[in-house]
Amino acid sequence: MNFLIEIKEGLSIAWDAIRANKMRSVLTTLGIIIGIVTVTCMGTAIDGLNRALHESLSILGADVLYVSRMNWSNHTEAEWIRDNKRREITLVQAREVERQLTTAQAVTPVVQMTRTVRYKNLYSSRVQIYGTTEQFLTTSGFSIAAGRFLSAGEVDGGRPVCVIGNDVSTNLFSKESPLGKKIRIGGRFLEVIGVLEKRGSFMGMESFDNEVLMPIQQLLMGYWRDPDFMIEVKASDVKQLDETKEELHGLMRKIRHLAPGDPDDFAINQQEQFLETFNHLTLIIASVGFLITGLSLFVGGIGIMNIMFVSVAERTREIGVRKAIGAKRRTILLQFLIEAATICLIGGLVGLAITYVATLIVNQYIPVTMSVPVMLLAILVSLMTGAVSGFLPAWRAARMNPVDALRNE
């Protein structure tokens, strides 16, 4: 009970001291405000990126494997150069995987390129063009909003048909149905037979809906005769993903004629590798952010410590009077710790308010929100900085001899 009374008295005295020295308190909190703005902005950015990444990766599917030359987990330039020198994956190899793999629900080769798509006098630029098969609908998890998807006969015959994404449909056919219309990609015309459901964007930036899907043979005949393929493999069940990956690995080595001692010249990727790469990047960003935050809070903490030493010196007689009438060392120590922590807490709350306004502005362009854990972290950091910075001045005040303190003029 006495401890609660001491805290209440400490808060009252601290608030009176802050009000009595408004300008000094404002200047003292500037370092803390900068530090809190830094830590909250960094925390909000990383939290927003993590949430956006997980939402985007959910579109890829947890039970889908992606076979390509490049390993998504590469972090160094040397690794990318090494992978880029590997032999290309061919359509023949993709068809062999489709024929021999026993634990997969669907297998499809995929080729991707970027082109401008035109309809009459309208055009949509930087559209992702995919050459694939009828099984792509299963491996990708796409849904059809209107029309239908590619058929096996259209894929094998290389028919000039296509399925378009929501963005392409909106850009080219805002006032009419795209079904049955012919779009032009390069020098060839393709009939639109379907429109995909809207899926959103990758981390709020690159759209998943700015695309056109055509039969693989149509792409090979009209646009790219000898491309490097990626193979998408959807496991029969997510619980069998490891088994499918193991079988796929052995099959790819056999198809590509690798000797037992030869290293793999291909990579089997899955969404967890995106997370590994992203976590590696966020660790670097967080480390730099915490270094900047630490420096800001250190400077702010030094400022708090200096002001508290000044405050102790100015109130030496007050300390002597309080000790003379029975105040314990703990009471004096607590009083100045609370004052330092209160100053830092005010700075922290101001920093939170600044970050919140900045978040609202940025959210108009990139989806970010300030989460409760980030706000609690900022408040905790503020209180800890105040407690650490104010300890030495508070300890000095608590250790004062009341007789010497009362002699102070």
C-alpha cells in the first residue's frame, strides 16, 4: 500500500516538475521522439511487409513445387551467376515429368514473357504472357470469372486462343464483354475465351491480374521457339509434399542424365524459400534500423540524464527537507525515476502520434497499419529509456545526506 502511495506522489511531483520547466522538458524529449518514430516506423514497415508477403504467398499455394534453373534462396551474385549458366529446362523434359511422376495431382510447363497487348486503339503495357497447358488452372489455383479455360485440344493444337487477367480485361474491355473478341500480341491475333478472377497484387506492388495465358504451342510457334521452361507441380496432398519433392528430385536427375556424383543443375523451389529470403532481408533491415534507433535513444537518454542531474542539483534543498521529515531513500529514488520515465513516456506518445499520422498517409499508396504490438513496444522502450537514463541522478539524490542537503542555498 505504501509503495502505491509513493508511486502516486512520485507521479504528482514529476508532473509538477515537468509543467514548471515546459521548454526544458520539450527539448529533452526531442531525442526520445526521434528514436520512437524510428523504431515504430521500422516495426510498422516490417510488420506490413510480413503480412503482405504471407497474403501474396498464399496465392502460390503451399502444396506447389516450382522446378527451374534458378534457386529462389540464392542470396549472392555468385550463386545467381552459377545458376544462370545451367542447362535450360526443355518442353521434352517437362513432358517426361508429367508422364512419369506418380505422386502429383497436376504437372504443367510454363514459359513467361512480357509484351504489350492491343485491342483496336487500346493497349495494355507490360503484360505478363504465359504459355502453358490446361493443367495450369490446377497448379496455379486460378479461378475463372467469365468464359472458360484452355482445353487439352487447344493446347496440343496450339490454337490462337487465350485467357486474360482482370486488369487486362478492365483496360481493354471496360464497356464490353471480352469473350469472343480478338486481341493482338505482337503480330498475332488471339481470341479471348475466358477471364480470370481478380487476385490482387504481390505485396501491394506487382499485380497478379495483368496477364494473358495462351497454349504453350501457340507461344512456341509465334513468339519464342527455344525458351527456358519452368515446371509447376501440384502434390496430390499437402501432407505428401516432401514425398513428391523427393520423387521429383530423383526424376529430374534421371531426365537430365546426371551421374551419381554430379551436382544438381536445377532447383526445386517452394514458397518457404521466399520466406527464407525475405527473413534474411528483414533481418538486415531490422539490424540497421535498431542501430539507428539505438543511437537516437542513446543521445536522447544522455539528454535525459543531464537534465535529471540538473534537476537534482536545483532541488537539493527539497530533497533534504523530504529526508528530514522521514522520506526513505527508496521514495526519493522512485520520485526521480518516475520523473525521468514520465518525460520519456511523453516523448514516446508524441513519437507514436507522428508515426500514426505518417502511416495514414503512406497507407494511401502502400497497405501498412500500425499494430498493437508495435505500439506497446514503443511505450516499453520509452519507459525503459527513462528508467535507465534517470537511474544515476535518482541514485545520487537518494544517497544525499539530509544535513548537507539542507545547508544548500
